[in-house]
Amino acid sequence: MSYATDFAHPDPIVREVIDVWLPRFLGGGISIGDLTNTLRRVETWDDWGREWMATGDIHETRATEAAAAGRTRTAAEAWETAARCHHLAYFLSVREPAIHDEGLERMLACYGRAMPGLVPAVEKVTIEGPDDLRMVALLSVVRPGAPVVIVLPGLDSTKETRHSARGGWMSRGFSVLSLDGPGQGEASRWSAARHDYEWAITATIDWLEAHPDIDASRIGLFGSSLGGYYAPRAAALEPRITAVVGNCGPFNWAECWEVLPAVTREAFAHYARASDLADARRLAEDFTLEGVMEHLDRPLLVVHGDEDPLIPWQQGRRIVEEAGGPAEFVLVAGGNHGISNLRYRMVPLVHDWMVEHVIGT
């Protein structure tokens, strides 16, 4: 067995995807065995979605057998692993709409079957906004009256993938709400990605204020990748956010366009409902923090990897430089996109910073 051979894939698109996202896959719960076994069946990028769903089938079978034997926790874990595989099947695979849609539906179905056995417990909720804006979120309440952190996916992640990290937040005293906003995850079935994400956060906070177990006077906001654009923007324009963290987000999405992987440009075109790549490039120009960050007067932390191949770290530094209030920039040496390759350098830093600025201890 040679893992080096598996990762040196002959297809250039597959090779680029592995090069960019390998740490994210492994850190997000995909075993190296599932990764290499799936890659051996993938001849070209067009095989990616089908083969990851085939790997998901293996875990669905495990889940069904465990459930039949009354092993509830084992079944939940297997359903969640199946959901992760189906997410990989669809998250950047937009060339074949049928494959993309099937992967999304199967990811949602498997996670739904996992939910009753997940620990900490997870509740799925619907949040209504203006202009028929409808979003879906996962909520875990650590205790009544606790502060809350809103966790935002990026272009291709989802509330399910982000909520898997809820334990770190909850161990520090936060309830956690992971959101599929416009054009994200489940909500992408009926909405397009939009640059003015502050409307999604305003609707979400309105919903949180009505929740009996949430202290909506203490709200942290955290977003990664394109969510690292959404979070600072929303905090600048929504004064009820207490503190905000952005991880490897762009100041200006269009300025990153030429260095983005081909599959990322295709994914943005899909989730923004662009007519073609040229239209997607035009829409990307709206995703800018120019003239916005000066309105942010609450604490901001931006973390960025200095080896980010998608979004140059100078983009993150500019977010901090143009902020109107207290702002910190942390550049992680050797960090990739999302700093998923050096999570021990990023995750505790973000958690502890949010505790200090939202909880105060």
C-alpha cells in the first residue's frame, strides 16, 4: 500500500483538490483508508461524486446494521460518517446537477438519521427572514441562559460540517448555532449566495432573541473561508453582534478569482446561480468589504494562514486594517486555507479569544 501513489493522482483536477483540501478532509472525520480507497476508484474528476457516494453507502450499511442490533450510538456515528462522505460527493461537484443534488439530499438524510443519537444533542430549526428568506440551522444549547456563537459555513461547507466542532465551543460555555444561510448547504436548494449576508444574521438574531434558553445579549460570530467575509461584514452592519472572528476570508472575492481552483470558481457560479463563469466573476465583485469595515466598532479577530492557496493572507490583513474598532490579525506560519493543517494553532486561539470578548472570563 502506497499512500504517496494515491495522493499523486493522474487527474489534474483531483490532484488539485487533494492538494488544497486534504487536511480538511482528514480533520473533518474522513479516515485515510476511506480517502485512499475512494481515490483508487476515481479515474477522473467526473467520477468523484459517484465514488464518494459509494463510500457513503458502506457507512449507511454499517449504520443500518448497528441500529437493527440496538447499538444507537454506533449507528449515529456511522450515519454521521456517511453524511460526511455524501458531502464530499457533492460539495464541489457541480458539473452534473443530478449527482450534486443526490449527494446533497443523501447528506441531509444521513445526518437527519444520526441526529437522535448525537452527543452533544442537536436540534434542527428553521429561521424565516425578510423577502421570503428562509434558512436552516443546527442548535445545541449548553445550558439555559448561556451566550451563543453563530457559526457560518463558507462557499462549500454546511451547517452539518461546521456543527461537528460544537464540542469545543460548548466546553467553554457557549451554545452553538450553525447556519445554512443563502446559497449554503440545505438552503442552496431554494436560495442563491448573496453578498449582503447581514440580512441573514439580522433574521437569525431576531430568532435567537425569541428563544427562551439563549442569552442574545452575548453573541459571538465565527466564519471560515467565504464565511470569513460574511462574518465581518454582518458584524459591521448588525450592532447586536458582541465580537466576531474571521478565518481565511477575503476582503474582496473578485481579487482572488484568478488564483482560485477551477472547481471553486465552478462551485461559486453554481451557488450564486450565475449563468456562466463570466457572470460569476461579475457577481464576485459585489462580495467586497470596501466601505463596510469602517462601521465595525466591536472586537474583531482575523486569523489567516500564510500558505493559503485560495485567499492570499494580505486579504485578511486588509480586513483588520480597515476595521473601525479594535481589531487583531494573526498570521499562522505554514497555515493553509482554513488553517486546517495546523488546527492546534488556530482552534484554541479562536475559542479563547471569543470567551474573553463575549463571556469576559
